[in-house]
Amino acid sequence: MSQHVLSLEAPDTMNKSILRLIDTSVYNSQILVKCPLLQITLPGFSTPANFTEQSFQPGFTLNLTACDLGVQSTGCGTTYVDLPDGIYIIRYSVSPNDLVYVEYNHLRITSALNKYNGLLCDLDVAACDPPVEVKDKLNSLRMIKMYLDAAKAKVEFCHEPTKGMQLYNYAVKLLDKMDCYSCR
């Protein structure tokens, strides 16, 4: 039996106030797309923000803010609060919604990546073999980036959210420690 093949992408972005979602589904042209429902549960929340067909159409690209997700109620349209890093539960369905759906755990690491890039900017790196101190910092940053990549893999591919968050938290701790050293 032919059916829709639902799929979403949540790419990493460097914008702290945006969660970007892209519909990469393959829709069967012989079946009407009815009652699309997008549900996003933010880290630390138990109730999802719901988006229905009035908010998007199949093939959508959405840039969602804290206002859209219901965690900011003042200053919408003029100021945007940062969305937290952590595990976002993203569920997308079409009718019949209890049968035709996909659900993902997305580990948002935007704040950590911004801190990582800031630390790279602080390094005096030239197009030659760096001094030992700079080389050591580069090696430490490379290891931290691998922890962040491993955290995403654990959450999004291995379905081990607890292990993924432990790796993420450890990477952020290492970033904070490096940031403290760069302040001296």
C-alpha cells in the first residue's frame, strides 16, 4: 500500500533564538495530506507546542522563535530570547495522526557551538605550525567538538538521550573551563 514517507531535518544553526525545521518528506500524490500536526516539546517541558495546517504546509521550512514555541510572551517581533540547548522532541504527523508520524529527539547545541567558535576566535592561529600552547588549545577544542558530535549521535541516532546529555554537559564544562583560562 502506498503511503507518505514523513521526514524532518533540524539542522544546527548558529542563531541562538531560532529553531529551524525543514520538511524532507516524500508525499504520495495519490493520497491527500490531511490534518498535518507538528508538535515540539522543549527541554524541561512536558507539554508540546502544537502547529497545525494554518501554520505550515507540506514541504515547509520553519524558523521558530521562543514566541512561536510559547516560551516568550512579551516583546515578540522586537526582541527574541535565546532558545535553550538540550533535547527537543519533535513529532510530525498527518491523518491518521496516530498511524502516520515520525518522532525525533533533536539535541540542540547552538549555545555550545557559539562558545566553541568564540574560543577559536580568541586563538592566535596563523597559517603555519603554531606554538605548543596554541597547539594544546587546538587539540583541547578538537576533543570538545568530538564530545559535542558524540552527544548528538547518542541522542539522535543511538537513542540514548541520557548518555548524550552527559557528554554534552561534559563538553560544556570543558568549554567553560577553557573560557575561564582565556580570560586571564
